[in-house]
Amino acid sequence: MFGCMPPADGERPTIIFLHLGKTAGWTLSRVLNRNVSPNVRIGNPPNTPHGFLSLEPVRTFASWPESERARYRLVSAHMVYGLHEHVPRPSAYLTLLRKPVARAISGYHRVLETPTHRLHEEVAGRGMSLEDYLTSGISLETDNSQARAIAGDVDTPFGECTDELLRRALGNLDGHFPVVGLTERFDDLLLVLKRTYGWSNLLYVRANVTKRKPARDEVPPSTIELIKERNRFDEQLYATAAERFQALVDADPGFEGDLERFRRRNTRYQPWGHLTYTYPRRLREVVSRSRSGS
């Protein structure tokens, strides 16, 4: 099922974008919204206990009338697997996975630099180190959260994930995710989506990037090993998805040439993309901060 072609045009599936935190999901969301319509993003209530590991968007969607649920061709949310059960037409999931070490480091520094983040006060106020953050149990997001989300798991206590959870996640990938992207191969993913779904409006600038984080070689080796151990099922999930993604690319002899051409086009697009998105967004952030401080 991985990388399969969708049905004929009249039966194109509703895309369910399972947006995992710190995987370049906001950048991908902007691309998806330009290519799939009508679309909707379902937000979580403020201070949802475990962030994107939430069933709230699924419950919200399920509460809508069937005609409304059938209308959308793209549904995006920070959520766990399960929304497809309430889509009254063909559907297919899409997600991005990221190497667990890079994701954990980025996630920690995102909490530190974002005063509005639900964990900021506790993490920054208590002076938590990265190691403290990983082992504190403060959030399930630090404990195999990519595997949890794709398995649809919100109940397993912190530190108690098992092989069964990984098996469920891998089974769901096989059965319901025609495409699984890798943050580290973002451009490649866009070309796979073009080939799979026929999308063409793919140029982008990066969005919601964590500004202050150390390079991996600045993080102590013991911390790297701690992240890997604490997220060993995410490590295995990522490795399996990476093998399948590479097989998908290898099956297309023209892929590398098209990828190089796309990258040149996207480089030329950057000044316009920043002018129309990045700079206005930063201005809105400045205005918002000034108003909140007044």
C-alpha cells in the first residue's frame, strides 16, 4: 500500500494530514492547502495535556453532520490516528516523520523559546535541562510519540510503550498511509506527492522553524543515547519508513533529475516566498507581542 496510486480522479481520497510536532508540518500544511480544496484544519483546545497526541480533533470532526464531513478533501490536525473512521468517503493518511534525536532537541528548544507553549512555564521556570525534560514524564511527546500517534495510542503511560504499540503503528502505515514523508527529505516528499496525487503547486519557504537550538555535535553523546533509548520505537518506525521511501524513489528512474530541477526552481522562489509569507508573519508576531505587553 505504501506509495500506491490513488483511485481515478472522481474518487480521489480525502487526505488526512496527521501533523506531528517539529517535523516541518507547518511548511507542508501550506503546500497542501494550495493543492487540495476544500480543506479544513481542526485545532486542539488550549493546553491540551499531551499536545498533538490528542483525540480531540477526531471527536470534533465526528460531531459534524455527515454532509460536512464528506465535503472536505483535506483535513489537518495535531492528532492521533483514527479520524478516517468518520470520513464518509475514501480517505488516505499523510504524515511526516523526523529522526527522533533531532526532533527531541528541536522540541525542547521550542518549548524554551515559546512563552505561550503549554509547557514553557514548568520547563523554563524549573530550569529543566534537555535530559530532565526527556525523563520527567512531563509529556508523552518525549516518549515514542511518533509511534504513539500513528498507532492511535493516548493511553499507554509514560515509559511503558511495548513492541505491540510499534506493531500497530507499522500496520497502520501499511494499510492507511500511501505516502509517509521524512523531514530530512522534504523536497523528495513533494515530488512523491506530485507523482502520487498530481499536485503541482509545490514551491515553499520554511515555516515555524525553531530559532535557537544547538547542533547535534554540541549535545553530549550520553544525551544522544538517552534520546535513542527513550524513543527506540520511534527509531524503528523511522528506519522502516525510510527504507520504504527509498524504495519508492528508486522505482522512478527520472526522480533525481526532476528533484534537481525542482530545487533550482524553489531557490529562485525564495525571495518571493519570504516577501509574501515570512515577512508578513513576522510583522504580525511583532504586533501581537506589542499588544500583549501593553
